[in-house]
Amino acid sequence: MKATKSRFFILSLLFIVTAINYMDRANLSVAGSKIQADFDLSPTQLGLLFSMFTWFYAASQIPVGYVLDRIGSRILYGSAIILWSVFTFLMGFASHHLFATATASFLMLLGCRALIGIAEAPSFPSNTKIIATWFPDHERARATAIYSSAQYIGLALLTPALSFIVAEYGWQMSFYLSGAAGILFGAFWLAKYRDPQHSKATNRQELDYIRAGGGYGSLNQANVSEKVRWADIAFFLKKRTIWGLFIAQFACSSTLYFFLTWFIVYLEKGLHLSIATAGLGASFPYLMAMAGVLCGGTLSDMLLKKGASRTLARKLPVMSGLCLTMVICLVNFFEDQPLIAIAILSIAFFANAFSNLGWVVWSDVIPRNFLGTMGGCLNICGNLSGIISPIVIGVILQRTNNFQYAMWYIAAVALAGLLAYTFLVGNIDVIVPPKSTEPVPPRSGADALNIEVKQ
């Protein structure tokens, strides 16, 4: 009997939920200029609103990761989808028509964004755990790239639509529609998602295939519920590789958060485009980013399948992507030529997405029974950029009244990530704490990008 391929249905669920996830993150960016005018916000205040999501998203990562390791993905993730969609829907009610003052309306926006941040906290730790559970090692980077591409294709397709809705029906309607879509999908997730050993669509041959390739299948489920000790977390946090990955995740996410927050405002105020034209122009960098994440994941898996070391297969896309991301600063020389500026932004976003293997590398070095908790740590570092970068850019705009220093800032952070991968991230090998029951997979090949670094 042939093996079933139900893991690809699971991948389609992750693709859809990631598209919804990033639509709910980016709809504020699309509505940002209208909200700024409606509430008479300064650039710094708008930067605070952009970052509010990430303050609470990052703060929730470790407790949510711990819960994920204890109860699994199905109920936690499904409930989270519905919750963040409800709070997205409620943002549409933050209007002068319902509140006595603009301050009260603005505070409601801040509160809803904070609650969305808390509710979305399980997203990427759950995604990582699901991919590691359902996919063998040689399919994992590509599977991650496919679901990650949803954040870009969703933005590419939905940003023009949301821009039209904001222009024609007001910014409130964009939140109503985004929220409603998420609520419906959250109910569908709860009805359809199951882990491999509980899935009626998965036969024994597929489970054996997943297991033989290093996926978890129905094995080692005791490890998933094994108690996570603080001593083990401290053990991980003493490793140079871990800190290198933290810095690189911050660097990659900084560019992403620029495109999720200030990007549409930049197109409107930096390149002087109308909101409708800005929405259309934004689709090109998003489509390039989708191509970048697919190319990076495909290249990594292809190298691994052809016998390259795990270190080469993972580090080559990340390091080359971070290097090319730095071209974003060249846009400063073409602000009076929007087509060239958008082309440069498209190249930079392609490169940023090409380097988007942070979660794949994390699942390579962190044992499976620590993925939830330690994934929360990685997500904190990545999403600190969502706190810091929007505010930094807002302050820069308030003091200089142009975006040029903001672009230099994004380029400098990408350089810091490249340096972290060069000098801190050693060989991509699993790091096993003392007394862990996690099996250690064999190393594959000689490392081509780094000398041995003592773990």
C-alpha cells in the first residue's frame, strides 16, 4: 500500500492560517495614514501603535511555548486564531462615533493590538512544532518555506484590496473583514487539524516515512510532554550558537517588520504615492519576498538531499540573504524615481525572505521536547525588532522628517545579523542538555562554512 500524503493537507492549513495571521498584522499598516490623520497622531505615536502588538506578542512567547509543550497544537492554536480575529474585528469599533474623545478611541486601538499580540503568540512555535511533527527532515525547509510564503503572497494579494477598502469604505471596514475571515477559519482548524497519530487520513506507511526521515510521527510522544526544566533552558542560553541565532532572528525580523508597519506610509509620504497606488506598488516587493522564501527553502533542502552538510545547507541561504538585504539603503538615492525605488525594495525583501530559515535552523539545533519553550525564546528575540524598529523609525521621522536614516538603520541591523552568523553560529548540530532523553541525529558531512565551535 502506498503512503498517504495527508501531511500536505496540514501544510495547506498552515499556509492559510499564516496568510490570515499576516493580514491581521499588516492591516494596520494599510490603514496607518488614515488613522494618523483621524486621530492627529505624531510619527512617534503611530510608531507606538505599530509596535504595541509586538510588545505583548513577545512577552507571551515563553509562557505560551511552555503550554504548547504540555498540551499540543490543536486546541491552543485553534483557540488562538479565533481570539486574535475577534480582537481584530473589534478594532473597527475604535471610532469617534462610539467614543467621546479621540484619546479613548486611540486607547481602544492600543488595547486591541495588545490583545491580538497575546492571542497570536502561539503561531510560529506551533507552526514549527507541527512541521517538525509532520515532515521528515529533508522536506522540512521546503515545507517551512511554503507556509512562510503565505505571509508574502497574502500581503501581495490582499494589500491592494485592503487599500481599496480603506479608500472607499473607511479604515474600520478593513478590520471587520479581516476579523471575520479569521473567526471562520479558526472554527475550521479545530474541526480538521489532528496530530499524525490521531489522524484518520494518515496510514501506517506515511507514519513510517515521516519517522524514518526524522519526523516525529507516533514515536517519542512521551518526550513531548516531558517536563521542561529551567536548568535545561539555562543550558541552552549559555551557548554561542543560540545567541548567534537570536541576533540573526532579530536582524531578519527587523526588515520584515519595516514592511509590515511603515512600508505603506513610506510609499505614501517618502515616494509621494496615493494610497491606492501605494497598495498596488506594495504588491511587487511582497511577491518578490514570496519568491525569495520559496527559493531559500528549496535551495536548503536540495543541498541537504544532495549530501551537503546541514551547516552549508542552512547557512548559505541565510548569510547570502542577509548580505543582499543591505541594498535597501540604496533606495535613498532614488526617492524621486518611484519605480527604481520599488525595484530596490523588492530586491531587499526578496533577500530578506531568502534568509528566512531561522525556524528551520532552530528545529535542527533544539531537541523536539524543548521546541515550544525554546521557540518562545527565539520568537521573543525576533519580535523585539517589532517593538524596537517601528519606534526607532518613528523617532527618526519625527526628528528628520525623512526616511533616509531609517533605511540606513535597516541595513545596519542586517549587517549585525550577518556578523552573528559569521562569528557566533557554528556548526548546525542538535544541542542536547545533560540527562535529556532526546535522541541525537547523526551529523551529515563536513561543514563548509564554519570551523567547529565548541557547544
